[in-house]
Amino acid sequence: MSNNLTFHHSWRQSLAVFMQPKVWVMLLLGFSAGLPIMLIFSSLSIWLLEAGIQKSEVTYFSWAALGYSFKFVWAPLVDRVPIPWLTRLLGPRRSWMLLAQCCIVAAIVMMALTDPAQGASAVLVMAVAAVLLGFSSATQDIVIDAYRIEAADADMQAMMSATYIAGYRLGMIVTGAGALYLAAYFGTTREHYVYEAWRLTHLIIPVFMLVG
């Protein structure tokens, strides 16, 4: 009997922790953080392939991954350098997060408005957008990690991390399988490339950033 009471008490405690607003905030932030990565490492490759471009042929696209690999280099800057006006208005974390998310949206829209099948100059613009997306997304990750540590006590960090990862995975699904489904729904296939389908898909995706 005592074991059952302990189990129910523990279950109620876990549920109470999960229902706290800061935990749900981490879920939504994780969702926003998970959106860009699949655009860079999955759907972009398929888009380029349909457009007749091999991603491996363009060195610049590999630079997009550097943002994730070396984000520790500029993490101290994000932690200490204020953004004029925004930091005073929103605070250090929210100001950097807003800047990072605006850059993410700008990069995705930039990709949407570029047809890589139009030639080398268009491919270069697409590569620049991908690099901007990678570095902006990595910056967002830095800010979210700092917020998670500061927003909750040590005994809540496991729950905060778990909900962040859950949100991150959901975001990856949206821009991974979800983006491919949308592009196919709008009419593009590997055999029949339709730029308009990819354009619409990449104009819809930034709307999901509003969640975070």
C-alpha cells in the first residue's frame, strides 16, 4: 500500500513540474531551435538535387555546419555583449534570441526567394542564406541553453532538458518530413522540378518560428 502511495505522490509531483509555464516555454523554444537544422542538412539537399545541383559541388554549403561546430567560440560574446536598444528593452537573453530568430526568418525567406536552377549566382545566394541560417540557429541554441540554466533550479534541469529535446525533435520533423511533404503537395518531384513548390514551402516554415 505504501508503495502505491509513493508512486502516486511521485507521479503527481512530476505532473506538477511538467505543468509549470517555464517547462512549456522550453518545449516551444526547443521546437523553434529544431526547425532550422533539417532545412540545412536534409530538405536543402533534396531541393538542390531536384534543381540539378549537387550540394557537394558547392563548397560554401559546408560552411553552414560550422555554426553548430564552433558556436563555443562566440558564446562568450553572446553572453556579455549587449545589443543596442534591444538589450535595454528586452534584457540580454530575449534581445539576442529575437535577433537570432529574425536572422533565421530572413535566411529562410532568402532561400525561398532564390531558385538555384537559375545558375551559379543563384546557387551562391542560396549558399550564403544557408550559412546565415546555420550561424543564426547556433546563436539561438546558445541563448536558449543560457536561458534554461538561469530559468530553473538544479532539480528542474532534467525536466527542462527533456522538454527542450522533445520540442527540438518536433521541430526537426516539421522541417524534415513536413517540408518534403509540403513541397510534394505543391507539385515538385525529383523528375519534375517545380521551384514554386519549394518557394511556398519555405515561406510557410518561418510562420512556425512564431511559436518560440
